Amino acid sequence: MNYKLTDVSIKVFGRKLFQIEAIVSFKNVKKGDKGGYIESKKNLSGDAWVSGNARVSGDAQVYGNARVYGDAQVYGNARVYGDAQVSGDALVYGNARVYGNARVSGNAWVYGNARVYGDARVYGDAQVYGNARVYGDARVSGDALVSGDAKKSPINIISLKYNITILDAQIQIGCEFHSKEDWDKFTNKEILSMDGKEALKWWKIHKSLILGIYNANR
């Protein structure tokens, strides 16, 4: 155990959380550093660290080399692990999982049974929820909503140059997340701006296939 619970506490959602203090130096944390707040020692383990005004509570677990900082909150049965980071005013809760080298920041929410992993980034006011999967080099930002509350599971297509994931209301192609309607009406210029001439050539070949699979499974 790299830390101890101090006598400094706050109340969050009716729960008592305690500020942590490092008892050894590790990674970028020095012995004696004060951290964020956790409800119990089951919330934090390994070389993971919670700092700033960040809070971890309930049955949530932060472990591995993960970092939770800023005003971020992780609670419920959520897991943040690997080299993942949750920061800003972000919320991760429910049965959500954030892992690998993923980053969740800003005012983003990840909840339900959602998974964010790999080198994915979720930020701004984006929400990832349900059974959604955001992974690889995907970027979800702004007011984007990524839901996987489908009657059917997400469909993954590989070996077509770009990895493809078909969800209820969105289709991910490579690192681009957009609705089916948007993919259907993108102009050649808009496709070119995503990944150049090769992307446009690829899209002209595979557009009908991808949209056809979407329509057939929704």
C-alpha cells in the first residue's frame, strides 16, 4: 500500500470520503504528498493515484498506474486501470471501464456498461454509455453521445484498412465517430478532410457495404 487515509474527510452523496497521503515515493508521487479523496482502501491500489479534488467511492476501483485528478469522480462499480487517466470534471460510474492508455477529461461522462480503452480520448461534454465501446485512436468530443444500448451487440468489422464498429446510433470508422445519417450524406470534400485521398477512395468502395450492414442489423 502506497498511501494512508488521513483524518481529513468530506461528504459526497452521503458517503464519507477521506483524503489520502503517500507514505512512500513512487512514480511521480513523493512521500508525504496529499492526494484526493477515497471512501476506503478498496478504492485505490497498485501504483495508481488520486489527486487534487478528485473522488473515488462506492465499489469503484482505481488501480495499476491509473490517475484520477482534478475534480473528477469515479464511483459505483466503475474501474479505472492500466495507464488510464480521468481528469477535469469527468464522471466515470456505473459498471463503466476506462483502461489501457485511455483519457477521459473535461465534462465527459462514461457510464453504464461502457468501455473506453486503447488510446481513446473522450472529452468536452461527450457522453459514452450503455454498452458502447470506444477504443483505438478514437476521439469523442463536443456534445457527442455514444450509446450501445442496442437490442443487438455492437458489430465490429476488421481487415478493411480501418476498424469499424457499428452501434445503435453511431458508426465508428477508424478514429471517426458519426451517426449513420452523417456517414450517408458526407461529401467527398468532408471525407477527404478526414484522412486524405486514400480515405475517399476506400469510402467509395465500402460505403454501401457498411451502411447496408448497419441497416440490416438495426
